[in-house]
Amino acid sequence: MNLLNPNIQDFINRQLHSTAADLILQTSKYPQWDMKAIAQQLVGKQIAKKKLPSWFKNEQILYPVRLSMEQCSSEHTATYKSFILNSGKGIDITGGFGIDTSILAKHNESVIYCERNNALATIVANNFNALEQTNLVTFVGDGIEYLKKTSSLDWIFIDPARRKEGERVFRLQDCEPNVIELKELFFEKANQVLIKTSPLLDIQQTIRDLGFVKEVHVLSVNNDCKEVLYLLEKDFEKSAQIKCVNIKKTLTDEFSFNFEGERGIINSYSEPLSYLYEPNSSVLKAGAFKSVAHKHELFKLHQHSHLYTSSKLVHDFPGRTFKITAVVNADRKSLAKLCKGKANLACRNFPQKIELLKKKLKLKDGGEDYIFATTLMDDKPMLILCKKA
């Protein structure tokens, strides 16, 4: 069965608001079609609509199983990688669904795509043709073995996988392939190596494990931390630059620092002033707690709260900014005078869990009011009432 048949593609497009189970129930109506395979394309296309919009629009694109779609990069994060690796010849050792490979190829002379899964590689090869990308070489097999036999390249990209699917991984050596053991091979073949990891890995520990780390890119999309990228450069021995990036619909927040500078900063503290600031997820994941306050001349509310305040509005803060309307005790009686029972509640360094606090305060979610339950510099838990600035 040709899944790219216009009749099948039209059928899938008409079912975009249906589920895979809905399609399976229609099997008897279309005995000539493999409805399970069509359902796979439907699910892939539904995910691609938000995650891969330009691929979604191309009727010649085929989609793999759901897991491959969920694990692949989005167009946003793949495009960001092309800002880092944007010249010469490269190789994607763990190609997967090929989103990173495809977009990197648009900005480089040539790219080699490697993937062990033959069925997945076959789908990807079709898609490269559909996208009319002629500077890509597809290899089905072990990317490390291919790398050993290839001539010198400008860069290597690799996305190590969990050794056991479903396991939470906290160290790079728990991934496959073990890039720590492969560094010597990598630098024999290329001067730069870009490694994609899960946000779960500890950044400072990973820098120590890898060595030669020139840059770390902590990448979020709409304040959801998606991945951390480590750029290694041959013989690099200086401190790594940490770049915190949050890609939003209309603009991108960026904040850079290094851990040596972070350790040397002594922050000032204050009670809540006129404005409240909450860093985006990339800044928080990177641990730039002191640097973000120092750069923007902000006061911290508490050593462990990671919320900041100022008298004058800071316009370019990498995160959310609020106008403080009141600070009250963390009880229903104090809050009732100022809030009508509906607000967006967040707990930050607060002794009570959010669901219990919400019940205690009799709060419903929503509205234009924001409440931060947090601990202030005198170690007293309080509620800070705000509106978006």
C-alpha cells in the first residue's frame, strides 16, 4: 500500500480531529487499506502540526511510530542548532527521525545521516527526497562504525539515548553510545562536537565529565526546557559559556553567564518592592541564580527562593515580570480582603504543597491575578499578590 497515494492522504487530512482508535474502527469500510499503518500516519501528522509545521504542510512526508515523533527535535530547537553548527561538512551519528539532520543540512555543505533502525531510516530517506535535499548521505547502521571509516569532518552531532527506554538518566555515562569514552575518536575526525542531552543531567557535572566544553546551550520553548546542548572544541581549556535560551512566539530571551562568575557574586536581599521577577526555565535549569540578579541589578527575596524584586521596572529580564499589588500572610483571612477567590497560584520555596495551599486559601485557578507563595529574607512564608507588568 502506498501511503502517499492522494486518496489516502486526503482521507488522513479529513481525519485530523479523530484518534487512531477512531480510524481502526473504520477498518471494515476500507478493506483494501492497512488502517493500522494509516493510523500511524495520522498520529504523526497530528504531532507534526505543532512540532514540525513546515513538514506537516508537505503531503509527501511519511511519519514513524509515535515514540520517534515524541523524541525528535522540534523545528524550533533544530533550527537553533543550525546557529551553532553552520559551516562545512558534518555527521549526525544518531539520526532518528532526521529533523536535526535535515535542518543542519540547509546551513552546511553536506551532512551524513546515520540510523540503526532500517524502517525509520527508510522513512527518513523518503522525506529527504520530498524536501529536495541533495546534500545528505543516508547510512543505515552504527554511526560510530561509520565515523571510524570516514575522512575528516568539520563537526559531529550526537544525541545519546537512554540505555533502557523509560529509565531516568542523570549521568552521561548512562547513555548509549558513551560519548565520554568516544572523545578521542571524535577529535580525530572533527574539531567540534555538539552533544544533545536531556535537561535531567546535571550541567556542571556533565561539563566535568566531558572536558573541552566551550559552550552550553540550555534550550527552552515557551518556558518548557527541552534540551541541553554541549559544544566541545578540540583543545579548548577555558571556562564554558552558558547560554540560556527561551524561544517564544514573537521573540527569544537570551541570557549568558559562566559558573566561575556565578560563584563569585554576592547578591543583595530585600523585602518585596514594586516589581517581582521570575526567571525562565532555562535560567533556572542552568543555575544562574546570582548572575541574573547581578546583571539586572535586582534584589533576591531569599537565598533559596529564586524570585527577585526591584523598585524600577527592568524591561529585558529573561522571564516573567509582575507588578506587586500586595504582600500578605499566607492565610485565607488575609487574602480574602484582596482576592475574590480566583488567581494563578505558584509556590516557590514555600513550606506547603500547592494543592494543599490552594485548598486552604479556597482558590480557583485563572483570572488576571497572580499569587506567589514564597519565603522572604526573614524566613517568613508570605503571599505576594501581582499582576503581569
